[in-house]
Amino acid sequence: LRFFKWVGDILMEILQNRTMDTSNIRRPTLLVDVKKAKKNIAKMAQLASSLGIPLRPHFKTPQSLQAGEWYREAGVDCITVSSVTMAAYFMEGGWRDIIIAFPVNLRELPLLNDLSSKGKIGLILDSVEVAKQLSAGLLHAVDIWIEVDCGQNRSGVPVLAKEQVLNLAQALDKLPHLRFAGILSHAGHSYQARGKAAILEVHAQALADLQSLKLHLIRKGFPHAKLSYGDTPTCSVAANFEEVDELRPGNFVFYDLMQEQIGACVEEQVAVALACPVVAVYPERGIAILHGGAVHLSKDFLVDPMLGQHFGKIALPAMGGWTTSLPGSYLKSLSQEHGVAVLSKELIPLVHPGDLLMALPVHSCLCADLMGGWMGSDGMWYEMMPRPGLGNGNKKNTG
Amino acid sequence: LRFFKWVGDILMEILQNRTMDTSNIRRPTLLVDVKKAKKNIAKMAQLASSLGIPLRPHFKTPQSLQAGEWYREAGVDCITVSSVTMAAYFMEGGWRDIIIAFPVNLRELPLLNDLSSKGKIGLILDSVEVAKQLSAGLLHAVDIWIEVDCGQNRSGVPVLAKEQVLNLAQALDKLPHLRFAGILSHAGHSYQARGKAAILEVHAQALADLQSLKLHLIRKGFPHAKLSYGDTPTCSVAANFEEVDELRPGNFVFYDLMQEQIGACVEEQVAVALACPVVAVYPERGIAILHGGAVHLSKDFLVDPMLGQHFGKIALPAMGGWTTSLPGSYLKSLSQEHGVAVLSKELIPLVHPGDLLMALPVHSCLCADLMGGWMGSDGMWYEMMPRPGLGNGNKKNTG
């Protein structure tokens, strides 16, 4: 039986490879290894399931209704998004339990009222001032999560300011349409960590502080207060999530070179690469020019101990995907459309204008957001949400 | 008469201001001061006209057919673009003389053949290898410009390698469908300059080398060889363009803080700003959180002697536009959707969640590309070209 499964897997692999045909790629195109992405989802769903809590993945990374199906297959039924527009896109696509993990924007009340009439919307805020204005403008009930800053130092009430959080919870309790749900925190400072030990250190401190805050709320009259937590680095390496009521990582579906440098994944787990046509090769300078620039990859960069500052690593196309990154080959600079690739001595004689090279991105969220869609290794074209900045959407909602 | 013109201007101003209504802005929205943009175009058109040569502006900055009309009004009838897709968009909109100032991508031959059947297409390349493959695949004649590297060190034949350029010109001459037009160069190293003297130094060296190369070609059998040249910094400050046959700057239509730091413009000429809703204010930390992040502004940053590293400066909305940037107020970091703004002591007590702040972008080309459209001070909504990375476009052209 095992043998037949093995033969079946190989046949599936051949069929899948046949459908992802890179020979027709004419310009920068994002490729996604669907098998890897699904494996990344399965692993995270398994973590949540072993903890007995929901996985509420952040969809700002894939931003795609079609990719949403991968998560549904893994049992996911609640999600996180980063804007009201993104919430509208996913609600339109059938998702009915959505946290907008971005501080309430009071200018978007009309769209919020529309959304909260159709499904369960969770919002985050950290001030009584905003809570009051929100409450006054809402027509339907929404869940309210108090945003707590557990160390990132961006937005949220400081995790140690327990009385401030309690006072806010008490104020929320009296305001119409606001259902206090609990505290929500993003340990974004885990992105500064390098290595598993450093990630676990960030996690241990953040979790201890958040647990203590949650228990304070429970003791002081909010027995149902929940804790929403979880970023890709901590959720990729930690095992202890006691008192956490839901996990909210996002980037893990694709991972990227930044996550690899942080220590949240290994390169084999990176499920995206940008296919870039080669347009010029300068063997004497060790350089090739790729069509693949800042409007495709974003200007996010890493500083690598060996390569220095770079905007992505270079791999070769391979059956159904791409090889591991090639030693000494990376994007050293980006213009609007140009990528300047340093290629190793071994590689450069093999590369010619008209070839394709694969760029592993530094930051897959921004790269996907720029590309707006991708070619899956399953042969499907995946559409992403239309850009909110695009005329139609914006015009419609500014009026 | 002067008095009536003055009254007329004021009336126009009032009418224009009435049409740009920022009170309805709900989320990050790009605003363009159309008057400033047209003034920037008029000034550049005046330079070209005084030199007796065409202005062939780079449209990768505005990427909009509607904005193209501003240039037509200033007498422009030939343009530059950075991709084949962008050429297709502008040709569809009636532009018939287009240089694609990006090294020929051999994978895009089908679309190139389509375009060159409809209008005058100019392409750039720097190798015989590419020229031969291009010629073999073309169905119609195109102009070929030899790309020359005058110091940027990205792509092109080094400007001092005169024999290499001559050999390439001779090879082009024998290949079907290729009409050798001349040499094309981008002094992109002017972006490293700070101050007018430094820009002029880059310009003087680049121009001298390019003049010498052009004269070499003229003497050696190519009497009609032209020189296409010009980036925003050099075209904004230099006056001598002897032997230059067309000017190709792009960014000047909007300018931005990078151009201001380079010394190519003053802040008053910057014609774009991103309107950002304020979602949280922390007076004790001197910080406000704006809706306006990396997916709106890009991750391009500047290092300012006073402010340090920043992603944009902060201004206030004003009748029909925005104020000058406020001292000590800037974006110190960006996440995907969040902008973390440092606000001065004077400003912060005046700012509340639900307000709008204006971010002057570091790099207007990338910001506009991300936003996909803008609200003009003339009350019009300007659509930009649909993103080539978006599913439809890409799918259509990969097949």
C-alpha cells in the first residue's frame, strides 16, 4: 500500500510539474510552490490544534480568496486582515469572522457599518477617545480588542500599564455596540531577533507579561477576556502558548529570506520566488541585469554577513519550481524595473539574455502585494485583492 | 489688465480649491497639485524648447493617460517608458513615438511585434548577441539605441569603449528590422550628488564623454547618430546640453524629497503628497500612527542630517493642497500599513484620531506606482496604468 502511495505521489508530482510551465513567462511573475505553502499552513494549523485554540491567520500576506481555500481545507474559519478594504474583500468571499488588526480609522465608519451588518467584525483600539467616537458612529455591534504593546513600541497600551487597560475595558463595557473581547498584541519586536534562542526570549517575556495582564482583567470583572497573539517568528519556533486564545501569524504561508535570517524557517520552506527575465549579462563584471525591480520586489533589504546588503537571492528555475539559492548570487541593487544581480563565477557563463532567473524575496508580503497575483505550482493563476489605491475602489469609497 | 489677471487667478484658485475636497478621504490617498505639476512640465518644456530639441519625458512617474494630456498641452509628442507593458498602455492611448528605456527583453517579442506594427518604437540594447536574436524575431522595423553607461555602472556599453560602440553600430546596420538611431544614456549617478555643484560636475563629465562618443560615430560613418540623454537632477539644474538631441527626465513632474535633498528642486515644487488618516496619537511619546505604510509610500528612505533616517516629511492639509513640511515632523518607520510619525511638540496637541496628515514622499515614482491613481487639485480623479503584475494583464501576456 505504501508503495502505491509512493507511486501516486510521483505521478501527482509529474502532473503538477507539467502544469506550471515557466517557458511562457514573458515578464516578472510571482511563482508559488503550492505544496510548500499548504505544508506551512498544515504545520501552523497543527500547532493551533495541539493547543486547542483557533488559528486566525493574517491574510495580508496572501490577500487572495483562492488561496483562502488552502486555509479552509486546514480547518480555518476565522481570519485577520490589515485594513477595512481587505475585510470587505474577504467578507465578500464568504469569510464571516474577521479581525481588522489595524487601529480603528474613524474615517471608515460607513464601510465598517456595512461590514458589521454582514458578519462578525473585530476591531482594535487603545484609547477611550476613539472608543467613544466609534461607538457613537456604529449601527451594529462589533468585537473590540484592546491593543496592547508587548514590546514592539508601535501602537497599543503598554503591557505593564494594567490599570490603564482595565479602565479602558470598563469604559468599553458601557459604550453601545462595543463588545469587549479581550486583549490583542503583536510581538513585532521578534523581527529584530536572530536565531531561535533570541526569538524564544522575546516570546517568553511577551507571553509572561500578556498572561499577567489577562489574569488581571479576569480577576477584576472580565472573566471572559481573551488573549489574541502570535507573529510568524514566535509561532514558528515556540511551543508554549498558555493563556493564548488564538494565534494570528501571517507571513508563514510563504516565509521569505527575512524569516530565514530571523531563524523562523529554513530556505526549503520559502514558498515564493519571482521569475525574472535576464536582459543583459556582463561576465567581466560578474553582473546580470534582470527585469525585476523595486516595483516587483519592494525596497526591503537584508544585511547578510557574507553577501552584505542585498534585495534577494538568486536560484534557477527547476521542474515545478526552483532550486535552492545559488552561493554567491544575489540582487545587489534595485531600480524601478531593473534588478542588478551579482552572479557567481560558476553561474555566469551559463546565463544568457532571454533566460529566466528566480529571485527569492526578502519580504514576501510586500512582494506579493506589489505583484497582485501569482502562478501556482498547481497550474492555477491566483488573483489577489484589487489594490485599494486603485482608482475605482478608492473613488468609490472616498465619496 | 494686470489687476484683472490677478482677480482671475484668485477666482480660479477658489474654484480649484472647491473641487479638491479632502473631507471625504477615508484612507491613504495620493493628492497631486496639478498647478505645480504643470508648472514643472512647462519649465522642462521651456528648457528643451530653448535648446531646440524635443522633450521626451519618462512616463514611468505619472503612468497615466490623463496626465499625459498635461504634457501634450506643453507640446510633447514623444515619450519614454520603462516596460513593454507601459508602452502598450500609452500606445493604446494615442502616443505613437515611444522609447522603451529598459534593455530589450527577448521574451516579449510577440508584444513588441504588435506595438511596432502600430507606431514608432525605440529599443535599447548593448550587445550583438541580443541584437541578432531581436532582429531574427522582429516583423517590423524598430529604432535601436545603443545603451551607453556614462557612469551609473548599471547597464550599457562603457562610454569610453568607443570601438565597442562603433562595432555594435556597424553590426546593427546589417541586421534586418533594426534602424540604428544613436546612443542613449542615463546619468543615474547624479542621484548620488548633493547640491547643484555636484550635479553639474556629474553632468559635465557625462556630457563630455557622450559628446566625444557621438562625434566618433559621426566621423566613422554614422552622420545621423543622435544622443538621447537626461535625468531629473541634471535637467533641473544644467543649462548646457550641446550635442544632446532629446531630453528624457521623468521624476520632475512630481519631484519629491529625494530630489530636494539632491538639490534638483525646492520643496515648493513637490507636487504630490499622501493624505493619511491619523489612527492613534501618543503625546507622551511624541508619536502618531498614520494609515500610510510600505504598501503606499514604498520602503525608500533618506538620511537627513537633522532628522536621521526617515520615510517622508509631515505637512498639514490646506485649501487645495498642503502646507510646507512642518519642522521636526517626519515618518520614522513604516510597516505594511502603519506609518509611525514623529510629531513636534507644537504640532502634537493639535492632532487627533480621525484627522488627516499629509506625507511628502521620499520617492514619488514608487509611491505613485503603489497608489495606482490620484486625486488632482483640479477635482479630477487620475487613473494610472493597471499594474502589469495584476492577474489579468500578466495572464494574458504569459500565454
